[in-house]
Amino acid sequence: MAELTVRAELGALTAIADFLAGTLAGSADDMVFSVQLAVDEACSNTILYGYPNREAGAITIACTVDDDVVRVTITDDGVAFDPLTAPPPLLDIPAEERPIGGLGIHFIRTVMDSVAYARRDDRNVLSMEKRRPASG
């Protein structure tokens, strides 16, 4: 398992993307893109909304690459927020009429095969999996 801990600031998103690219080296480009997109969306939400009125904390990304699946766990000490409780976005109405927000979580659910949330020890824990295509 590879792990990276960064300060919860927008500038850390590049380091997170680079960490995932390195950890997933040798994986199909679309697999790397999907995992990077999901993690970027989740971390962006944490950075932008997880620390209102207080100093930003830390985000830890743990990534395990097995033959058949990639597992990513994002842990942060921001305010409690279960992204899986967010309502699905209204995709059947024009974009200019939709309420702001909700698309990032939709992207995460769309590109990853499973997503789970837990609150443990005053920390948000978002676990995601992406199945790897069988090689051969």
C-alpha cells in the first residue's frame, strides 16, 4: 500500500495526482484517469468545504493496487460529511437551471465501481474501488 498525506489546500491536488499516477504506473490510462478524477473530486470537496472557519487540516490518500482491483481510501479531519447522502444531480434539465453542486459526487459514483463512507475517530473515511480489467 502506498500512502500520501498532504495539507488540505488546493495546491496539494497536483501532488495527489502525481502520487496516484506513480502508484498506478503500468495501469491502463483510462483506469488512472478514473481514479485521479474521483480522488480529485473528493479531495477538492474536502479542501473547499471541510474546514469552514478553521485552519485546514490534513488529507491522507492510501492506495492499494491488486491484480483485479485498485482500492483508494481518503481520510480527512474536516467536518463530518457523507457524500453518499447527496441527492443525485438533475441531469435532465438545462445546466443553467440546475442547482450548483452535486456533479463531483456523481462523477465519483460513475467512474468508480464501489464507494463507501464512514466516520471514524472524528475523521471522514471515503473508500473507493475500481476493478481492473483482466489481462491476458
